[in-house]
Amino acid sequence: TDHISVLRRLMHDLNTVGEIIFTFDGDAAGQKAALRAFADDQRFASQTYIAVGPDGMDPCELRLAKGDAAVRDLVARREPLITFALRTVLGRYDLGTPDGRVSALKEAAPLVAQIKDRELRPEYARKLAGDLGMEVEPVIRAVKAAAVPARENSSSRSRAVTVEEPQRLVEREALKLALQIPVIAGPMFDLVDETPYTYPPHLEVRRAVTTVGGAISTETGGATWVEMVRDACDDLAAKALVAELAVEPPRSDAEPDGRYVNITLARLQLPTVDNRIAELKSKVQRLNPVEHKDEYLRLAAELFALEQQARGLREQAVGSLL
């Protein structure tokens, strides 16, 4: 901090449009130091860059080993400090998985939000989206959210926790249909495995339905069927949930029928398919189609099939196929 104050005074940094170039080792300690430097970047009006020496050498070692020309080449290869910071952060995560991409976005978005030049933020947000293999819109939203003052974020989070996630409501509705009208819902319900169920108690109930032979196994439904599913649950919370779902009215204005079951199950599956599509798009974007031709073609074919499936599910979800 003291060094920064001295440097700003020497450069008359309040008014200058010059460049500040940090040089660090290429090892983990150097990367950590570079990220700390980025945290102090906001104190400079000048543009900040970084130059990392080859083979882990610092500038002094590089000069002693290869001469002054090597140091000049090092400076010529400088890159914006934000670019280096983002690459360092992304390197910590497995970008081939949804969890890895989301975690990387959560750490990288605040870095983009700290860029002094507001006009550069959308450009770096788009670059970050490409590096992550994600759509641009959610990345831009994450950057904007990171730029909001902490107290506003806190109040937004407190409001958000009171709203039940839409996917959780759909999961709940699907289970209600299996418990209350298994004769109608059974054939369609049993075709959808447990993958779309993200809420643990819902997943437990879905597994219990499978344990007793599936919704199609009951001929009449009713109290006996509900008791069978409840007894198959290992968790007390899941047992209580079965009792709730067995009597809770469906979210349909009319009496639920096969059409309503079809719509509900389409909505249940759609997020899972969309997540898989996003995962494949990320892999395809990072894959060189020349060097990895076979894998590229295989993923592209799978992606095409999933997009067709997603289109069909969206049509079912609005009831347009019925």
C-alpha cells in the first residue's frame, strides 16, 4: 500500500494516462501476488498490465540469465492485469461441469465488476462468457449483480429466500399427481427417472415410488397406495412429505387429467435437458474441431438430439401437442 502511494505520487497518477506493468514469477506465489495487485488496481488511474517471466524467473533472474533484451521482450509481451486475473481464477475450476462453471463465474464476475472503465465491463463479460462456455446474458447479469453495493445484495437475498424455486414447485406437483391419481399419472410418471429431482426430500419420495414398483403398479390408488409409498421412505421428513402431498390440492384449476400430467412432467424434465445442453455447448466451444474431430462430431450430434428433445418438451409444457 505504501509503495502504491509513492508510485502514484511519482507518476502524478491522478492525471496520467500512462501504463503500470507488474512483473511476477510464474509460480503459484506469483499468481497470488498478481491477484493482490489487481485488488489494488482501483487505486491507479493509469492502465495496469502484467508480464510473467518464463520458467518461473523474476525480471532480475531473467536479466542475469538472458540479458537486457529478454527483459524488453518480457515487457513487450505484457497483457492487461484483468486478463491475467480472470485466467488465473478460471484455472482453478473444472469448466467441463456445470458446478465448475457456476463456481468460476461467482469468483470471476466480481473481478469484471471492478474494472475502472465501465465501458470495458460488457466486453470483458462477453469474453468471460466465451472462456466459460456459457451464454452471454447470465454472465452479464452476474457482473451487474456483483457491482451492486453489498447492502443491496443482502436485501435482495433476504427477499429471494422467501420465494420457493419454480423447479421445486414442479417437482412437488409431479409427486402429488403420482400419489393422488396414480392410475392416470403412472404410465407417464414412471418413464421419468429421478434425475430431475433436485430437492432431497422430493428425491427420497421419488425413490420410494420406484421401490414399491412404480405408480403403474397400483390399480386403484387411495390410502393403501399412499401408505405403501410412505412406508418405503427411510427418512422421517420424506414420510411426512408423503402425507402432505397426498392431500394437498394440485395447482390446476380443473380436475387434473392426462393432459395436465403430460404438461407437468415436461416442465419437470426441461431444466435437466437444458443443463445438459449448456454443458455440451461449453465442451464444444472449448474443443478444437480439427485436432479432436471425432469427439467434436460426437458431441455435436448429441447436442443436436438434446436440442430437439428440449424443443419437444417446451411444446408439451405449454400443452400445444395435446
